[in-house]
Amino acid sequence: MSDPREPASGGADSREPDADVAIEEPGSVAATSTTTTTTAAARAAAPEVEPPSRWHTMLHQIATGNAIISVLAVILALIVGAIMIAFTDENVQKASVYFFARPGDTVVAVWQSVSGAYTALFQGSVYNFNRDTFAAGIRPLTETLTFATPLIAGGLGVGLAFRVGMFNIGGRGQMLIAASVAGWIGFGFDLPWGLHMLVALIGGLLGGALWAGIAGLLKARTGAHEVIVTIMLNYVAFYLVSWMLRTPGLLQAPGSSNPKTPAMKETAIFPALLGPQYNLHFGFILVVGATVLVWWILSRSSLGFKFRAVGENPNAARVAGINVKSMYVYAMLIAGALLGLAGVSQVLGTVTTGFTAGIDAGIGFDAITVALLGRSTPWGIFVAGILFGAFKAGGFSMQAAEGVPVEIVLVVQSLIVLFIAAPPLVRTIFRLPDPSRAAKRPRPIVTKEVKAK
Amino acid sequence: MKLELRGITKRFGSLVANDHIDLTVEAGEIHCLLGENGAGKSTLMNVLYGLYQADEGEVLLDDEVQHFAGPGDAMAAGIGMVHQHFMLIPVFTVAENVMLGHESTKAGGILDLASARAKVREISDRFGFDVDPDALVDDLPVGVQQRVEIIKALSRDARVLVFDEPTAVLTPQETDELMGIMRQLKESGTSIVFITHKLREVREVADRITVIRLGKVVGEASPTASNAELASLMVGRAVELTVHKDEPNLGEAALVVEGLTVIDPIGQLVVNDVSFTVRRGEILAVAGVQGNGQTELTEALLGLQPRITGSIAIDGIELSSASPRRILDAGVGFVPEDRNEDGLVGEFTITENLMLDRSNGAPFVRAGNIQRAALEQFAREKVSEFDVRTQGIDSKVRQLSGGNQQKVVLARELSRDLRLLVAAQPTRGVDVGSIEFIHKRIVETRDSGVPVVVVSTELDEVAALADRIMVMYRGRIVGIVPGDTPREVLGLMMAGEVPTEGAAA
């Protein structure tokens, strides 16, 4: 709140036209007071705490709804995906031409294309039975976990912010800044093995945390909405990193004119977990640790208790002596560090040969999907991240083995989000009862006064 | 029109919300349906209005059996309903709202607003409602919005009007005006069903009273019955309506407020140069019509108002510029006016809500970790001590009734070492049985030597609790008078008139 003396310049005045309208009830006693609703009361009394808007409520429901909806959404999306695979398959198209003469052909073709595609998806993401040895057969699973690593970290960052009532869309920017800091330390310094990695990791986490912290601080201090700020910070980060990548002496590899950094030094790279034949790296262990940490914060710590209180009801939190503004800042710092972990694991684990401004690989946005699918709970996000990792790993083999366009996987991912965002649709399809109807309890309208003039 | 309900039964799964309810409302009669929250009053009226289908029983209008498939049928048959939550579109004018749903059009599909306006004016004049058909509903006070609802029902020729808890949203004055309107409607031959749990209103307007408890009719009463009789019918046991309290055992001055002025965020002076003192072991009740600065006064005491001047001191410690955290730590207990908004986190469990304002250290937090065992034990103790009716300490607070929610707030606040208790509207939206309990606890707190500030717009509550009464009007103190000051004097003071026989007490 900048200056409460100037309501006309702030949002407060425009948001509540009813509060300062002088309403004289004609013909009634002088003491008759006018009334507005509670929401207006809360706004008037607590301008610095954002009232839960309808937008907020919707997000909140999407982000923290029922786990069964998540599972059903995945199933539904896979079914719709199957239909699309069948429709785009050439054999199905050929067979359908004479569908009425020999419908069996079409059915067989549909079955072959769909089962082939999903088998390829499975073999590309979990276990490949066509390989001779277990070591080679299990490789897809390790790929899945490698892809899942930044997705889980990013999902935790977005999910944690959700739980505090904030929508962190700035994953891309936070990842880019973290990757740049970690990468710069990774290729630009000579430090002993282990220490180098640690310093780069911490540097990256701090970078991501501070970048997200800007949004948190602006929200706390000025009330700027974090959605706008984080989106804009994405652009700032992208162009900042792009510029540094083109500028010799900053991030650009010496002697190169490409906007790309040099390779990371051996001492800074995350060690491979299962030996050099697999890509799975130490970052996965860090992400498991991060999941445990976030679980502890949210369910066991006093900080997480305050986080959740602020996320559920900022007014009550404030009345209970919780400093709502600092919670926003802390939450964004932690969320940024988690997205920073995603960025760091990209540069120190996955792409160690130097990175470009595309290092985030869309993970900052996929993280939102992962957080939604995981219902913003740490272990839900962990599972959702692995699922999306499997889609990424399996999507390529699906295309390679069956000629199914990789875009189908993206469509399936998008459908999952769509179904999660529309729980009534999923409930109708599966004939589930509507939980809100049973539990609905009318809230008493409490009258609120007006200021005496 | 005569309305008769015969043997209405409505079940939701295993829960019988209405169990063979019989009810007859004669033409031109105000029939009160009295019962606690959750007794089944609203279910019964929803059956009448066609929103629910009864499992058994029938609805008769003028001795003819009716079958309502939905509210449309009920309206067509002459039943109108004034909901507790208004069904109005705020950005529409009064006339537009009244015509909504049965708009008449002129040639070319143009809305016939003129006839709607005329209709609003005609009904408004007939009953002296004084409602401008062209006013935006959003700009109208709640009491007038309610009249728009009444006009809406009357414009559809309703002969039976159902008022569902109509006074819950009204100020005392607006309530009195509504009573007048109801009497007028009755004289014009309309039958009225008046649903409420407020005893005084019932006795004021009702011709007949039917009391419902746990889905059954438990008795009929005449308006001459005493409050105690009605309350015991409603609750099913004898209820003490007046709290038994001894003479206060006054200690030294504990809360000293000097020249307190509060300017609200939109720049209005809401508390104007207020000074008062509360002594240990004393209850100071702040009375006044809603909206005369009481809310802001309590918020200022808690450090929730950013722009205050003047001094607030508790036991000599200046707290006017302290944060809510520091004020809570200094031993101030706070029961906020709107518990859903400010007092509880609905999605949290009872246990979590009980530690809401103690999330910083002992006894529930050690080294950043929540001490779950200690917390759960504490929650179990408090749930039984404060008689919170719940399935368990892990129930979400959202699922509790108003009275039980308030008990959770009270349990949390009273289980700290208090040096001041501030309770704003402690029994608003709370059932009769819980009111008794809450009042007792507040008096016990006083008797343990804690100064108490109770803010209430209900004169009954003020009279029951106060050792002294401070009346506020337009942000100022009209006067501070003894607790046994007659109602009429208080009423005048609440309208801003300074009592003649001296304001000091």
C-alpha cells in the first residue's frame, strides 16, 4: 500500500464503488445505517490483504482438488489420445474407406495403431522388451526419471506458491537465471571436485530465488499481482540471458560467435547415478530431497502452517498475527529456489556441453501442469512429474517406432490439464457425485456498516 | 390463501430432514416457523417452493392438492419467497430485477420497462416501501434490497410469502421496518410464513408459532409464550437466557484508550477521538447500530487498522503502534466479528485452527517443527472442554455449525494467558444453546480478572453481559452508562441522543 491517503490513485477506490456512496435511507430514522456486504468490509478494513477473488477461488479449486479427478483426467486424456492416434493413422484411414464392406479391417487397424503407439510409449518410457539385457531394457525408465527431474523440481516450485495463494508463472525466467548463474560458475571457475558443483548449485538456487523474490517483494510492498510480474520477468530474464549469451566475456563461449556457453567443467557436473551408460544424474537425488523438504515444510513446519493459512484465508491469517506480506516473499523465494533447482539440473546434469537461451525447454510452463496434476501436494507432484517425464521419453520412441506424431503426446498433456480444469466434466463422464453439493453450507451474510459521515 | 402442509417427509440418504411435518397457515396470518439452525426449516420451505420433492406428504393451497415440479410452478400457484441471500442482480435496476424471469415485451422484442416501473411504483406506494424503480440494486442498503425481493414476489401475485431468516442481514431499525411491512401485508390478506430463530421477533409479529426440532414439529406456541418457554421448546431443554453473573470484582484499570482516532483506508474518519478505560474483572459492552465505528475500534485494538492516532495501553504497555503479532503476544484475545472471514481458516481442521495464532513458538512449535502430539492432545482437551460438537478434531472447520465454529474461536482465544479479551458480535449466527455457553465463558473470563470488551448490536446481549455500556454513534462515544440502563435510554443513545441524566458511570 503506497499511500492510503490517495484512494483515487489506488485500486481501492475503483474496486468498491459502494463503500463511499452516501446512501441515505429516505424517511427513516437518523440512526439507520447503510450496509454493504462482508467482502467490502474486508476490503475496506484490510486493503493490503488481497480479497479472494473468483479467479483466485477457481485457481484454488483447480490446484487443490480431488486426487481421483487427476487419475481420471489422465485416463480420459489417454482415451482421447487413442482416438486421435487412430484417426491420424494411415492404415486406419485406408481401411475405413471400405468400412461398411469389411468393418473388421478398420477395427483391427485401429487396434493395431493404438496398441502399437501406446506400447511404444511404454517401451520408450519404462522398459524395452526388445533389448537383450536388463541393463539395456531398463534404460527408458532412467530416461523417464532424467526428464522428470526438472519437471518435479519446477512443479514443486509452482505448487508451493499455489498453496500460499500465488500463481507463479515465472518458472521460465527463474530457471533461466538459475541456469545462467550455475552455468557461469560451472564453466568460469576452477574449483575442486564436489565443491565446484556445490557452489554452482547454491549459486543457481540463489539466482532463481532472488528472481522470484522480486515478484514476491513487489506483491508484498505494492500489491502488484504476481501473475503479471512473473510473466514480465520471464521476458526480462530471456532477453537478459540472450544478451549475455551474445556478449563475449559474459556467457558466450570464447572464440565462438554462437549464442552459446562453453561446456561445463568436469568438476561441476552432476555425477551419473548409474554409471556412464545412463543419463540419470545426481539431480534426481536432489529432487527427491526437495520433495521431502517441501513435504516437511508444508505439513510439519510452522512456516508451512503459516503458508497454508495465508493461502486459504489471508484475512484470518493476518488477524492471527501472521505477517502475510513476508509469507508472500518467503514463499516466492522458496518457489524460485525450487525452479532454480530445475534450471541447475538442466545445465549441470542434462545438457552439460554448454547451453543456449532455450535451456529451460518449456519446463517452466510444464511445471504448472505438473503442479496442477499433482494437486499441489509434494508427492502428487512427484508422481505427476514422473508421468510427464515418461511422456517426454516415450513420445520420441512412439514417433520413431510407430510414426505417431510426437505432438499427440503434447495433445494428451494438454487434455489432462483441460480435464483437471473441468472437474464437473470428468465427474459427469464417470458419474461421480458432486462433493460440493453435499458439503455446501450457506455462509451467513454479515451486514457491514458504513462510515459515519 | 390458506396453505396447508400434510405429513411432509424429506430424507437425504439416512438423514430425515423433515419427518411428517404438518403445518397450516390461514389466510392473513403470520405463522412463525421457529427452530435452531439445521432443524429442517429451510428444507421444509424448499419443499414448499418446489426446489425439493417431498418423499411423502402433500402441499395444499385453499384445500387443493398441488404438485410443484419447480419454483416456477410454486410461483404460478401464488407462493413467493424472500430468500435470506437475495436473488438480485446488483448491476440491474430495481425495475429490471422485478421483471426478470417474466419480462413482458413490446412489439419488436423491446423490453416493456415502463410497465415494470409502474408496477414497482404501484406496489411500493401501496405499502409505503419508498423504492425508486430506477435505482441500481447495488447502490441500495440491504434493507431496501430486501424490499425489492418482496416487491418481486408481490408483482407475481404471491398470496403466500415465505421469509427465510429475513432479519439475519438487517440492522435493528431495518428489522423493525420489516415487521411493519409484514403486518401490512397480513392486513391485505397475504399469508406469511416467517422462518427465524430469534425469539423476540417471533413474539412481536407472530399470530401462531410452530416449533421444529430435528426435523419434527415439537409443538405449537402462542405469541404470549415467554422467551424461556420458546427457547426450551427449540433446544429441547431448559435454557438460561440471562446469564447468571455476580457483581463484578473490579481491579485496577487495565485497558486505557486515550483519544483514539481511526481513519479507514478510503480516508473516512470512522472512530473519532474515543477515550475509555476498562478495569480488571469488568465487562464493557460497546453498543450501537452496526456501522458506527465499533468494528474499526476493535480492529484498532488488535493493530489491524493502519492509520490510527491516540493511545492504547494495556497494563501500562503502549500498544497503539504495535503489530497484531505483538499485541497477541501481549495477551490480547480476539473474537472477530466475522469468524469465517477473519477468525478461522475454513479448510483447516479444528486442530489447525486451534493453533492459528500460536504458530510461532511454544507450546506447539519447537525449532520450526509443529509438535503434533502436544497439539492433538490440546485439541482433544479443548473440544471436550468447549463442547464442540464434531466428528473429530480432524474435521474441517468449514463443516461445523456456526455455534461450534464460534466455540473453536473462543477455545483458541481463551486458552492463552489473557490480559484483555475483545469479543466482537460473539454470538452472531450462533444457535441458542451455544449462545448460553459462550456467554457463560465470557463471564467466567471476567471473573478470572480479565478485562473484557464485548461489541454487540443485540441489545439483549449487551444487557446480559455488560457491567458498563458504552454507546457509539458515528464514530464517537455518546455515553458510558451502567449495565442496567433501560432499553429505551440505550435506544435513544444509539440514535445519537446524549442521555439527560449524565453520561458518567
